[in-house]
Amino acid sequence: MAETAKILSRASAVPAARLAAGCSLADSITVDQLRSWKAEHRGAVVVSYVNTTAAVKAESDYCCTSRTPAPS
């Protein structure tokens, strides 16, 4: 998500605990795998999760995240 934050706010510093830190959600699909899937499923709508890489989000139609309900 730091990658996307930096794209959205280029002038701001985006701290990251470890630059080499990974994310299992981001690692779940590469942009090449997504492009291949899109070629096989022409016209399909792609929804990616906010934790995917910026490249995957760029190939997606929508980006979503989860929401924790506010306490009652």
C-alpha cells in the first residue's frame, strides 16, 4: 500500500518499516498473471484489493478494501 500512497501523494514522505517487507496479498497475483487472465476472460470486470501492487491496480477496473463497522 505504501507504493500506492506514494503514487497518490508524490510530494509526501511515505514511511515504511522495511523496504523489503512483503505482503501475501500483493504476492497473490502478478501484473503478468492478471493480463493473461484478462486475455482469457475478455470483458470481465476486475476488482482488486487495496493490498495488490500498483501495477495490478492499474490493470483493474475497481479497487476495494474492507471496512470494520463502527462500534455501536
